[in-house]
Amino acid sequence: MKTTLLSRAVFICAILCFMFSSQLANSQDKLINILDEEVQREIQTLKKQEIPAYYICYRVEENTGYSISSSFGTLTYSHENKSCRLTVTIRVGSSQLDNYHPVRGSSQNNFSSSIELPSSDEPQAVKQVLWNATNEAYQQAVSGFAKAKANVAVKVEEEDKSPDFTLEEAKNYIEPPIKPEDLKFDISSWENRIKKYSAAFLRDSAIFSGSGNCSYQISRKYFVSSEGDKIAQNSTFVRAGFSGTIKAKDGMEMPLYESYFAFKPEDLPTDEMMTKDINDLVINLVKLKTAPVAEPYSGPALLTGRAAGVFFHEIFGHRVEGQRMKNEDDAQTFKKKVDEQVLPAALSVYCDPQIKTYENMELSGSYVYDDQGSKGQRVDVVKDGILKDFLMSRTPINNFPKSNGHGRAMSGMQPAARQSNLIVETSQPKTNEELRAELIKLAKEQNKPYGYLFDDVVGGFTMTGRFIPNAFNVTPVLVYKVFTDGKPDEIVRGVDLVGTPLAIFSQIDQAGGKVETFNGYCGAESGSVPVACVAPVVVLKLIETQKKSKSQERPIVLPRPDSK
């Protein structure tokens, strides 16, 4: 059986290598020429129409990969994935006012469509798809332009009179095809590992979901525009992890997750390290089953690096995405705070898609050119606590007329200003021990018997509109009470970290300790894009928590099949 599995793994890897490398070598550069020929042909016709198009771009994302998943020790999915998707952008009118102008009083629609492309070995078939997609996109653009012009005519004068789009010089950047040796992925080995990890969830019958997964993807992105851009860039990544959910007697469901990111499979943690992590995760799940439910709380808290990273991403990062400043339905928290202090003087925050690692930690928000053909740049958003810059796409705002390479979107969506690799640094780092002592000191000063330690969070959401409370909700999954009298830390459940942005930033006290990275996906108006957030441990003088929502379903009646 081992020989069969190994042969299968080698065979599939060989097929992947052959198919993808030969396709790259023989047709990938051909595809960019087909895209360029068609975009230049289409613009010549559309710019002569009554409502002329002044800009067209084609984005193509070609993915080849392999995904594996398991549940409670059993393989549930193991398949190759292939796709080649086209997204069309057409702008009509002029760069000053076009069909993507914000329509006040209406939600913005960044969705267009994602269309499967045939093999580039068939140029006429590809051109036929491009022609159809471009014609449909033009009709939608004309309709959108009419709505934008009408909205401008009937609404009050806009505060931000900057153009809707920046015109840029053409870029020519074509990376060579990925080499076959970069595609090595031992499928059989990872199937066995993922099954083993998910089998660990069988140890407690109250764990009603327990899964493992691994996904390896090789991507080649194309960007071609009527301005003359011709960009082709590659990326590879592998993500692995496991997750389990346990149910308490009161119906509350508590998930825990562990995930890993690397650019190549061989750079993931060893089997020994992952085995230790899954064992620790199961132990914590079992503790959560009988942990006390936390009551609403106001007091000091300590966020570990990974928790702090998500905290800054959700609460701060989304509010410095420049395109939001043009939407007058947005709260525009920081629009008029440039050169003002928004964070403690010891903190600096920047986004840099050009770096692939930080202190030997690989970062999933890395790229060379964004999804609007602009080169990704480091943006020093906050320097020594002072707000200096915004993350900009090719939608300018007052005093920020150019893109800095943060126009991003998933396939089928139109780009918007989004985060990349968000890095938080402190010029006055404290040790882990000093930060814990500070937490206890603050709790005593506030006459609290304990402070909170947020050890891990899974994500959250933030409201940035004007018509609802401008608040955030971060979702911790591993929370401890740190007692002032020296008692051992106590794990608790049912905690949501809530608040409003300006109030919570004013409560940041100290930072330092172990720097950690959260690699994940961010979902917003232009879809789901990979991001990373890096942060030190942070102490907050005052936070607020509320009880987490919980299921009202009765506890599971039937025992799990493996239960004795």
C-alpha cells in the first residue's frame, strides 16, 4: 500500500509539473500578447462611441494547485484544482468623472464578473471570450456612468473634487515561467499528516467538528491595459492547519484554530511541531468545555502579538484605506487627521507588499504589482504616533493624488485600496514579563481583581459607515483572566472585544515582547485578498467586552460514533 501511495504522489506531482511547466513555457507568454492585441483593438472602437471608453484593462489569474482535507482522521478531499479566470474593467467618460464615481446614498458595487478563459493555445477562442466580456462590461459601464452623472447633478456639492482615476505611465514587467522544481508537493505525505492531525480531535466526545487541511497553489497573474501595461507575475503559497469545535452544556460552541503559511511546502513547520500544536489545541478545547462564561468587563487587557495584529488590522488598517475617504457615506475617521497624533508616540505603522519576510516570518500579503498595474510600495502610515499617509489605489483623494500600489481585488471584483503586509513597531519595547507586570499594576489601580489576556483571536469586523455606530468587534478564541493576587491564570469563554476606534487607540499603554504574525484573508468591498499583520504584544489600559452570542440548540443527544 505504501508503494501505491508513493507512486500515486510521484505520478500526480509529475503530471502537475509537466502540465503546468509545459503550459507556461509554450503558451503563457502567448496569452499576454493575445490580451494586448485584443485590448488595443477594443479601445480603438470604444473610444469613438457617443459615451467613450478611455480605459480598459484585462486581469487574468491562472491557478494550479492541490487541496487536501480530512475530518476526524478520515480523508474527505484530495484533488487537483485548475482555473484561469478573466476580469474586465472599463472606464467611460473621463478620468475626472467616470462610471466608478461614488454614488451617494447608494452602496458601491465593486463586482463585475469572473469568466473562465479557454486555453491560450486557441487564440481565436480566447479573443471571442474577451470580445463578449468587453462588450458586456461596456454596457454596464455606460449604465453606471449615467447613474454617476445624475447623482452629481441632484446632490449637494462634493467635498472631495479629486479625479476618479489616475492616469499612469505604462509598465512592462514579465517574470519568467515558474520552474518545474518549484512545484514539488508530496501529496501522499501530506494526506497522511492531515489525517493524523484531524484524528487528534477524537480524544473528546464533546468535540463535534475536527478537521485538517492543506492547500498548495501556484499562480500566474496577468495585467494588460489600453495604456500599454503588460505585466505577468508569479506566486506560490501553501497553507495548512486544523480546527476543532467543542460544545458546552449551555449550548455555546467554541472553535479553536491553528494555521500555517509558507511560500513553499518545505518551509512549513515540521511534523513534530504541528503535532505538538494540535495536541495543545485539543487540550485547550477540552478546558473550554467546562470553562466559566466571562461576564461583561471593562478594565485593562494584554494582547499577544497575533491578537494585536488582528486588532490593528481590523480597527486601524481599514480606516487608512484611502479610497474610503472619498465616500461621503464613510465615517472617514482619519481623513483630516494627517500630521496629527493618532497613536502613542512609541508606535509606528507601515504597509509594505514588497517584503516577503519579517524576522524570518513569511508574509502572505506580498506582491510586486497590485491589481491596477501599480508597483507595490512601502507606505509609512504612522510615524512615531503621527498619521502621515494612506493606502492608495488609483482612486485619488484630496492631497493624495497617486497610487502607492494598494489597489487590490479578488477575481471578479473591481480593485479598491486594501492592506497588504501591515507592520506595527514600537521604539520603546518592553519584555513579556514587564508587560504582564504592567497589566497587573493597571488592574490593581482600577480596583479590578484581574485583567484579561487575549492569547489568540480568529478575526472580527469593523463598521466604517456613518449611518450605524462606528464600532468594531474582535473575536477572541483563547482568553485568560490574569489575577492580581497571584492565582494561576484562568481560561474563560464567551468573550467579544468591542469598542470604538478613537477611544480604544487612546488606551494603548505599552508594547513589546514577542512579535508574531497573523497570515490570513481579508474580506471587504473588493473581495477576499491575502494579508499579513505583524505586531508586538500590546497592553491596553481600558477595554470593553461583551458576551458572545451562543447557540440555543440543545446539547447533542446522539453520541459520536467512536464514543464508548
